[in-house]
Amino acid sequence: MYIESLFPELNEISDTALREKVINVFLRAMELGEWDNIEGIPFTLLIEDCPINLVAHTRLTTQMAQKIGELAEQITKINKDFLVAGALLHDVGKLVEYSRSDKGNFLKSQLGDLFRHPAIGMHLCLSEGLPYEIAHICLAHSSEGNKLKRTPEAWIVHHCDFICFELAKLR
């Protein structure tokens, strides 16, 4: 119930089995990152005093992706369940990439020094049995995706994520 309370957009995933797997990925990431709750985690360590946390960023990116996905249907076929699931999970790897110091500061975890969140997120998705297309969105949403052939859903999430990032820098 915790993840569902944070991300009401989960209800937009029509496939109930897929929705459960998305929730399980969040729970596994929380377990691996040793987080009791995720509400105070910044969505980036690149913006000092970031004005938006990971949950708010994820929701905003997902909501933007949904709206663009609706309009993009005029151009190409969009798998709405994959789009929402991928948008919700695009930064889930940050729950493993980040940790908290004894002083309460957020920093890269030991695993985060070895792997960036797109790779961690892809791994978590595949480990939970999510479709390759959703794992692809996690991997392709950031600079790692610049060498990949992105799906339409991955292009949408990629741009929504960067819009949110760039706007947060302007605050």
C-alpha cells in the first residue's frame, strides 16, 4: 500500500499483473537501498538544494509522459501501460544508486559508484520479469540511451525527464 499511496498513476496501468510487478520493483529497490521511506530522497544530486524530490519528479515525469503519449497516438502507436510503467520506473535505480551518510547527506552508494541508476533500474525490471520494453525505458531515459534505438515510449520518457531536470535547475 505504501508505493500505491505515493504513486496514484499506478492505477493508469490496465494490466494488473504488470502493475504488481512495477510495485515489486519499487519494493525491491527500497530493500536493496535500505530505505524505510523514499519521500525525502532528492531526484538528483546534481542540483544543490534540489527543489523537487524523487517521488514528485517521478510523478511529474509520468504525468507529462501520459499527456504527450495521448497526443503522440496521432503519429505512432503508443503502449500506454509500458509508457506509464516505464515513466514510473525510470529513476527507480536511484533508490540503490543513492545512500545517506551518517550526517544525513545524500550521496552515491558503493553500488552507485559502480553503476548508474539506468543500469540498476534495467536490472531490477528484468529481475522482476517486466517486459524488455520497460527495462529499455529505464536504460534509455538518460545518456546511456544515446547509443540505443529508443522506442517511442522511451523517447517520451527521456524528454519528459530532461524537461523536469532543466526546469528544476532554473528555480
